[in-house]
Amino acid sequence: MGFYSGLFGLGGSSIGTLILRLLGLPPLIALASPLPLTLPSAIGGAIAYRCYCQVTDEYVG
């Protein structure tokens, strides 16, 4: 899923939900399953950008 998310430039949840629906999961389960990984991956990305000095402090509130 990660490869296709990066390939199409879409969020992982949108690709994950589609794949889970195609596998036959109910809509509510397919929609909720990728969500717990969204916040930790966003935090991890923010930390990585900060560690590699990719964040300009004047633009961050």
C-alpha cells in the first residue's frame, strides 16, 4: 500500500480503505482500520524533517 500511496501522491488511508473494501471488509471497518497509523506516521515525519533541518522556524507557529 505504501508504494502505491507514494506513486499516486495520495494519503495512505485513501489507498488502504480502497484495498480493504476490495477485499470485502464492511465500509466502517475499512474506513477505520488505517486511521490509527495516521497520527504516529505524521509525528514520525515531523520529527524526521526536524532532525534533518528541513523545517524553517520562521514559518512554524
